[in-house]
Amino acid sequence: MAIRIKFNKYGSSEVLKIEKYLPNDPLYNEIQVENNVIGINFIDIYMRNGLYPVTNLPSGLGIEAAGVVIKKGKNIIDFKVGDRVVYAQGKLGAYSEIHNVKENVAVHLPDNISFKDAAACFLKGITVYYLFNKVYKIKYNEKFLFYAAAGGVGSIACQWAKLIGAKLIGVVGSENKRIIAKSFGAWDVINYKNENIVSRVNEITKGNKVRVVYDSFGKTTWFDSLDSLKKRGLMVSFGNASGFVKNINLDILNKKGSLYVTRPSIRDYISNKKELKKISKILFDMLLSGKLKAIVPSEQIFSLKDVKKIHDMIESKNTYASSLLVP
């Protein structure tokens, strides 16, 4: 028997329940992983509260974890029992001691990278890679705007931008998070709670604005993001922390400078195992060289049975960098 987290209806963290279960054998093209550390991502909260409805309820939760292969289904060539792996993008249910996932969403984890570091930055790291290299190619010395700069993805984005010599202007919601984002490598930081985003972008860029904005807030910052762009600039919407942007009038893009808007998905930019392996190697090499660090405050590591606490902390914006669950 093993334990996992499930939910039967959408709602607050109170809908999360812990249950015992007997894991099924892995199916064709699946591996069974004994999770050592589980990554928490904001999309987990979107799914739990119904912003991103799941296919069927009741449902498991979570898509990212690092652990060891303990069983193989048929047609598995890349993995053997005992291999250390990290996975993301798979079917829901990573909030568990044991989880079956398609082998094409998992990669081998180098021996010198801990399960903790892998679960803290695998999905977040490959997200930053495709945002900075595929959705839009960030250039040396380029100024750009990035929301939630003290968060999980933000902690990687700040470091990555500094490594390539780009000037990330972070957006955060407190003075403490301003300090945190700067410590991660943000070039400048805007506290949207007491500063006007557009005015500060104009001030920082001397009126030139930016070519690209990475906005994970959604509804509340839609116009701030558009107004921070120079002509023919790109607004990359990669999250909806404040809700969906609805009823878009496309003529606004014309009036604000022939702007572009995209809502990218990782599955469209990293769509096969070959791409995943390539990007994973880039991420792992950065971790092994010390150029990139997985940042996880000790007070943000919880056991599975305490999952409600960390969800509440994340939703109340009382976390920074990455948060983890340990079975």
C-alpha cells in the first residue's frame, strides 16, 4: 500500500484528502517511480480550484517529482529498475509515494544532482529555457519585464538572465520580495503594491519601454503589460495568478503600437523526448557547474499529509522560490 493526495471537487486546500491505495502496474510505455521529492507548481493550485478543470473527478494532483524507477511497463528501452529520474508534464498524480508516468516525460537524473534540487527546478527550469529561447530570444544587455520574480519560475529566470547578461526587471508584491528577487539576480525590481508598473518601466528604460513582457499574473496586469511594451513588442502570458484575461478587444493591440500577444504552452515548445533530453542536459549542466542554483527555503518543505499548509502559504503569497513535498 502507498499514500497519495486526491480531490473530489474543486475548492480551497480543504478539498485535498490523503488516502491509501494499491498502485497499479505500469502500462505500456510507462515506468513506475517511487517519488523521493515532489515539486509544487502554481498550476497545481489552478487545477485544484477549478481554474484549469481536470478531465475527471476524483483526481490526483501534481505533475513533477524526482525518484527511482521501481517497475517498467512494456516497450521501455531508456530506463531500467533502479534508475534515478525526474519527470514533469505527465498525468496528474505526482502528489504520491508511487506514480506511473509515460517514459517520454521522464529523464535520467545525474548522480550529482539531488532529488531535492531536481524537483525544485526541473519544470521551472525547462519553462525558463523555452520562454527565453523559443518563445522569444532574450539578447545580451536587453531589458525586459518578468512578473513574480521572487517565485519559483522567477528564481530561475533571474539567475538565467544574469548569466546571459540580460537585464531582467522583476515585478514583485512586497519589499521583502524585492530584496529576494535582487538576490536571485534581477537587474531592477518593481513592487507593484506601492509602485506604478508602467511609470517605473518608463523610468527604468528612460522612456524606451521593453520589447518583451513575461506576465504570469493575468487579468489584473493585462493593461500594465501592454503599456510597458514598445511598438511591435511581445506580451507573453504564461500564467493566470489573478484570473483569466477575458473579452479581449484586438483593436487595443493596434492602438497601443501593433503589439503581439502569445499564450504559450510547454507541450507545444518541448513536444518530444529528443527536445526534452536536450533541454534537460542544458539545465543539468548549469546545476552541476554551479551557474544555476535550486533555491528551496527549508520552511517550504512539507510532508504529503501537510499539503494543505503549503498550498495555503502559496496562495497567500507567503512563499518565495520553490516549495516541495516529501513522501
